Amino acid sequence: MSISICKTLYQLKSSIRNSPTHYICFAQIRSFLSSLASVNQTPNQPSFTVNYLINSCGFPLEKAITASKHINFETPENPDSVIAFLCNHGFTKTQALNVIRKVPQVIVSNPEKTLLPKLEFFKSKGVSSTDVVKILSLSPNLLIRSLDNQIIPSFEFFKNLIGSEERALSAIKRFAGPLLVDLKSRMTPNVDILREVNVPDAKIVYLLAYHPRVFMSSCERFRQIVEEVKGMGFNHLKMTFVLAIYALNSMSKPSWEKKIEAYKKWGFSEDVILVAFGKYPLFMMVSEDKITRVMDFLVNKMGLESSCVSKRPRLLSYSFEKRIVPRCLVYQALQAKGLIKKPIIIFMMLTSTEMWFIEKVVNLTKEEAPEILKLYEEKLAIARFPSPAHPGNLAVEFSHYLLL
């Protein structure tokens, strides 16, 4: 076919050579050849890498194409060995593929030289195989970081900063990524900002151990938050100071405003909200949905004044299903039997520890109301282990009980 085309083109060229429009004709010939070449070209096919990522790892097409710009392999041996390695070291197939989808570079790693030393490092610190899988599933970036140049130095730095390897490991199990990846670039300068305003080291260590993500903010934002907390009148020597930093760091301005509006719907003024925030900063970290559910229950079903709730802001942070509703049910049952006469006791019942509540409320009344312990245990079981028969909606069950 190509020979025939060439002959045709040669004859056409000869016939038009003396034509006054031959330049136009030659341009048309070049255009024809160009289009012919494009027709005869084989369309670009997905690379082996893209096909493997889609078919063996569950990547969407677009993500597979994007990943293939940074990784490339022509055979399945190495990627297969990476997946097998992860599965042989405690990862389920699903967990292994999730790791690869989050950090595709893992699939071109050398399992024995790159991946194994990192697993062995965590195990050498007493971290169980199960926790190693959890850490690396939550922070798979660690698998492509340098063990000697980043992970080990960051671990040692954090351990020295927090003063205890045990507490350091406890925090790393929850927040390994930021602690072992961005430690020196952000955490250290932000710790220094707290020390500049004379926050006690014990309070700083608390934040480091339990809320280390706070320190991942940019230094500029972190300093702004510290100044804002100071401006609210928080005492830098108290735990509420660092808790307020944690709370403000965890939400945007629009989120703060939405929660202000949610509380205002229940009669809280802005001054009352700020006083409550000063008492217990985590009061402002409750979702708008939970604010509505708890306030509706305490005000409309239990008959409490919203002003009484605002004076005890910690109430909003308690579990609605596992604490507030079951204990209120016990309170109402005891009240119906005339065993409780002071309304203020409900707040003591809600804020007390589980041990105190069982010993001082449930057990002390079991002679006059033996069904109380059984009732309480049943409702807790429903809240903790909901089933189709008991979906866990204790508020509905509570309302039904009051009608009995």
C-alpha cells in the first residue's frame, strides 16, 4: 500500500511541477503525509505501570496515570514482592494496598533494604507488630523516609523533648507522621514560643504527648494563637492555657462562629460562652450536632436551665449515649421513687467518675430500688454494643421509660 501511495505522490509531483500553483500543491502534499502518518501511528497505550496500579492495586485511572509520572516499572516482580512483604509482616491485603494507594512510591521500594529496617526499628523499641501496622497504615510516608537521617534522629529528639521513651512511643502510636517527619522544622520553634511566654515545661510536655498536632502549625499561626489566648485572659501557668491553644488551633474562624451560634440558640450570650470557654476550653470543640442533642435532652427532657449547663461546660464533652442518657435515666428512676429530692444532685451524678457513680448512687440504692443496677447495665450495654433489636438510641428508650 505504501509503495502505491509513493508512486501516486511522485506522479502527482511531476504533473504539478510546472503549475503556477505548485507551492500550494506541495503544501497540500505535506499536509496529506502528516495526516497519513498520524493515522498509521499506534495510539498511546496505558503503560505496564498504569495497568498494574489499576488491576493489582485498585487505583482509579487518573490516580494511576499521575502516580506513573513518579514511579515506573516494566515487570511485576518488585511490586509483587512489596505487597507480599507487607502481608508477611502483619498487614492484611487491604491494608497493604491502602498503604500503596496513599504513597505509591512504596511499591518500587526494596523490601529487605528499605522497608524491613523501619519495621525492625519500631519493634526494637518494644512496639508490637499490631501497633507497627497501625503506625505505618496511618503514616505510610514513613516507609519512604530515611531511617538514619530522619526517623531515628526525630525519634531521639522527641524522646528527649518529652523526657520519656514510654510517653514518646505512646504519642507516636497516635501521631507518628507529624512527629517523625516534621519534628524539627515546626515543633521545636513552636515549643520555643511557649517557653517565651513562660508556659511551664510540664504543660508543654502534656501538649506534646497528647496533642502533638498543635505544634505542626506554622510558627506565624501558632504565635497568633498564643497571643489570642493571652488576650482572652488565660493564665499561662494553668492547664487551661495550653488547652485553649489546642482548641483554637483545631478549628477555623468560621467553625468557631458556627459553634457560637449553636450555643446562642440555647440562650447563651457571647460573654457566657467565653466564660465557659475559660473554664473548660474543650467546650468549644463539641460539634454543632452534639450541642443540639445534649442541650435538647438536658433542657427539654430533663427540665434543666440552660444557664445551669453553661456553668458546667464539661457536661457537653461527655458521651451522650454512654454517659448522659444512662445516668439521667437512673436519676429519673430514683426521683420517681422519692429517693432523690435535690435537683442539684443530677450534676454530681453526671460529672462523677464511673466508680463513684456505681458505689455512691447505684449500689447504695439497690435495696430500695434493686432494678436500678440492672437497668443501668442494660442501657450501657445497648450504648456500647448496639444491635438491630436495640439500635442504641437511648434517648428514645429513655422517653419510653418515663411513660411507663
